[in-house]
Amino acid sequence: MFEDITRVSQMAKNALQNNPNVINATIGVLLDDNGDILYSEIFDSIIPTLTPKEKYPYEDVLGSKDIKDNLLKFLKQEKFKEKENFNMITAGGTGALSNVISAFKENAGLIVSDLCWVNYLTIAKNFGVETYKYELFKNEGLNIEGFKGALEQAVMEKDNVIVIINTPSQNPTGYDLTNEEMQEVTEIVNGYVKYNKKITVILDIAYYNFGINQNLDAFLNLDENVILAIAYSFSKSFGIYGFRLGSLTLVGKGVAELEKLFYTQSRTKWSNPNKLGCSVLGKVLSNNDNIEKVYQEIKNHTAILENKTKIFKSALDKFGIKTFPFTNGFFLSIPVEDAENVALELSKNDVYLTTVEGGIRVAISGVASYRLEELAEKIAKVINK
Ligand code: PLP
């Protein structure tokens, strides 16, 4: 029951109505200590300046040129422009992920880690795509043999092979892959090109701006026959979750010819992205001054998040609680034996969080900093019982 985020988050909201002591550690949204969303004030300040023409017509199916042309510059990933590429705006990061999986769903296998964002599995199931799981960690880093094993099995059994790598600030662990790990992943994937299967690597960078390691250069070394699909979300970096803005950048030989296929994916799901959101974002991304201001806002928000993680981590250390490998991020996860029971016990102590494979996930992002020590103590009490 506690693996179902929507359900647990509803339970937390209901409990909060009668009891202000409830700690809701389910929310993947960055909040300040008053419980308000930390959003981009630059983005917000542009909204009232828009004309009706900038708000109400349909947006282009693939999104506005202003955003597409400036996206890789904004992400400081212009090196990917040197390769064949095309960009589109999607309904959140979820739209980008869903489009790739649905576009390549025929006899497809999706390689995911056991600790992953559960929606990957839901999307795969929805499009009839089989999942191949590997254990994410070995010792304190990526379980590279496990990754290779899952990939090999999928390559042997399927025509379409889709790998998802979520870095930096992985959900649910907050782990950033190191440059060496990214390089190893790239080399392993390249080693399977000879089997002539269609291989796509989705790089899910939903939490990119909050990550410590934002260097994605290793993926420039992917074989040109592998498609790299960079899925980005404006939800987190701009704090505009409800606007549903994300992007997809496809890199690799022949991707320009896939435009029609991807146009159809969007057209048949959300048809065209949010016009108002695209107009505002276009004005931000096409103006260097605005970009600099947004970087500063993100820096300030990252500092708030880092402060929260510092408080929580040192409290966990104090109570002797170990976490899965963690770098920075909205979430961290704690390995526990009977996660369902631990989550249930915690809910009886006014703490709501979700379970993951072999552990519990704490969404530090949504908890007020002054309650994090208490949260760690309550978790420790249940785990150490
Ligand atoms: N990827 C991961 C790992 C996420 O956790 C999320 C959202 O929680 C997304 C992608 C999608 O973000 P959105 O569709 O809200 O932009």
C-alpha cells in the first residue's frame, strides 16, 4: 500500500487536516519552511505582461522556437548541438519519457534499476513494454555488472531496447552517477550496437539543476547508432509543477527523420503544450539577462535544499541510520527489511512516506527544515525498535 505515492500523499493530507503535527514526507516538490512552493519569480513576473495572443491560441505541437533554440544553452549542454539533434517541448518530463517509450514500444524492453521512479514502470506497462530490472547499487556505487546483465538479456530478447538513466539527484535515492560510471554505461551500451537492435538511452535529468554532478559529457561518446533521449523537466528547476512543461532532445544518426513519429506521439496525447507556459518560458530562455537571474534563483533554492539535506543527514548519522548512496536531491532512501511495516508504523506516529524496493523514501524537499531532526528521530525509533 505504501508504495502508492498518490494514495499515501492523500492519506497524509487527510491526516494533516486534523493534526498539525503530521509530517508529510511524500511530496516531490521543493517547499520553504512555511509550506509554500519555491518557484521562479522571474517566470512569475512575466505572466501578467502577456497579451491574449501570447496566452490563448494553440501552441505548436512541438513547442515554441524560442524555447527549442535556447534549451541546450540554458542547460549548458551545447556540446550536444554538434551532433544531429532535435528538440521538442513536452507535457512535463513525464511527457518526454512517455513519448520515447511509446515511440519505440514495438517488441521493446526497458532497462530500469530496482530503485527508480515508479512511473517508469507504469508508462512501460501502459504501452506493453517489458521491464528488465537490475539492482542499482553495489557497495557504494552503480552496480555496473547488474546493468550489463539486464541490458544483455533485453538485447537478446527484444528488437527495441530502451535504457533509462536518471542522474543527477536520482529519484528515489538522490545519487549522482560519477563521470566514470557514466563512461562505463556508455561503453557497455556501445558494445551492444553490433547486434543491430534499436537501442535508445533515455537520460532523465528531471533534477539536473539540483545535482552536484551536472557533467553529461560521457554521453557524447555514445555510438551514433544509439539514440540519446535527454528528458528534462521545468517543473522542478522553475517550481512550475502545474504548468506541465518539459523537453525532449533526441541526439544520434537519423533523429531528424523521427520528427514525424514524435509529432504523432505528442499530438495523440496532449496535442500541444501549454501556450501560456511556453510564451513565458520563451521570454526567459531567449534573454540572457533573464537566464542569469533564473540561475541565481535556482542557486538560492539549491542552497535551501542542501541545508535541509545537511540537517537530515546529520540527524540520521546521530541516530545511526544508514541511507542508500546519496549525493543531493529532493529525496533520499533508507534501506529497511520490512518497508511496508516500517511505513505503517511511521504513519501511526504521524509520519507519511512511501516505500521503495528494499527501503523507504523520504522526500526531504517538502518537509520544513525545523522538523527534519524530529523526522529522523521518529524514523530511527521505528527502525531501531
Ligand atoms: N523523472 C523523475 C525521476 C521524476 O521524479 C519526475 C517527477 O516527479 C519526472 C521525471 C517528471 O516530472 P514532471 O512530469 O512533473 O515534469
